Amino acid sequence: MSWTILLIVSLFCGLISAQDDAAILTQGCFPDICDLLREFGAVREKLRVLETRMEDSETRLKDTETRLKDTETRLKESETRLKDTETRLKDTETRLKDTETRLTESETQILELKKEKKTVVFSAATGGGDTAIGPFNTDTTLIYRKVITNIGAAYSPYTGVFVAPVAGVYYFTIFFHAGGKYEALLRLYKNNDLVVLTYDHRCTSDSADNGGNAVFLQLVQRDQVYVRLGVNTHVWGSDYPTTFSGFLVTEM
């Protein structure tokens, strides 16, 4: 009984004492008790080391968990940014496709416009044989009945009037041949407005005369251009010298 009490007291003293194991071992004790105390001290030291390592491990674990959470947060942010980038990329690709489609359509329209570019060219002579046209007692629209060229069919050999098929700049020329017995006078009109004229005075010493004029005109669609023979004047009406010509320079 006394040994049991002595063992309990020794263990209790070893647990609550602040002294190290060396001091405990210097105290008088039975050999078995001393060996037990030594082992207990070693176990206690190992326990302290293990507790310290455990605390360090727990601290490192917490740090690792914190870093993991930070990494997961950054990963989520990166995934979000990646999704946003993919969305923007898709939008950009869609806009690029739309732009390419519009560009293709525009190029197609340009090609169609180039293909549809209007060609207007005409040239006609008075015709009617070797005889004079006029004089008349009033101004008369001169009809050039012999059509030499009429691409675009804008000139009518029945009325003598050119009707602009498209808006643009046109170039017109008039030429005449006439005898000296009467004056020669040709006026070129745009709708009801006089634009240019050509004439020659009567001359008994001159048996034949020639004249002409030319002009650029800006016309809108359906504007009319024609030539009128002046009152009491004449021109020669053969197939060759008295002509009216024009062509479209550029559309507008």
C-alpha cells in the first residue's frame, strides 16, 4: 500500500513540477520508479514535440487552406474573365462576319452598277437626198432622219428630239452645209432654253457655206435636246454634211 501511495505521489509531483527531468532524477527514488519517471519524462518530451509539430502542421494547413481558397477564387475569376473573353470574341466574330457580308453585298452592288452603266451614243444626218431643207416661214424643229448610230435609243428619227435616259453630262455637236442663196441658222435647245447656235449670212459671192458648234450639257432624266432651223433660213439636206450627234460622258 505504501508503495502504491509513493508511486502516485511521485507521478503527481512529476506532472505538476516545473523542474526538468534531470532534477527529478536527482531525487532519491527506487530504481523501478526512477526508470518509470525517466520514461514518463521522455514520453512527455515527445508529446511536447508532437504537440508543437501538430500546431505547426495545423498552422501550415490553415495557410494552405487559405492559399487554396485564394487560388480557387483567382481561378473562378480567371474562368469568369475567360468566359467574358470568349463571349466578346464570339461577338467580334459575329460583327466581322456581318461586316464581311455587307462588304460582299456592296461589292456585288458596285459590280452590278458597273454592269448596268448606261451607254448612250447617237449620230444622225438630215437625209432626204441632194436638196435644201427650208426656208420656212417659222422656226422649225429639224428632223435628222438618217440614223447612223443610236446606242441606247435616246434619239428619235421621227421627232428629231433626244431624250436623256439618265442624269449625267452629255456632249452634243451640230454641223451644217448650205448654199449662199439664203442665210443658214441652227439653234440647239435644252427643253425650251436656247443653248448654242451656228449660222452663216447670205452672200452672193459665196456659193456654199459650212458651220457647226458643240456643247457639254448637264441633264436630268427626260430632259430634251433638239435643233431648230431658223425662220427663212435653210441647210442642205443630203445624207452626209448636216448632222446632229451626242453621247453620254458620265452619269451623275
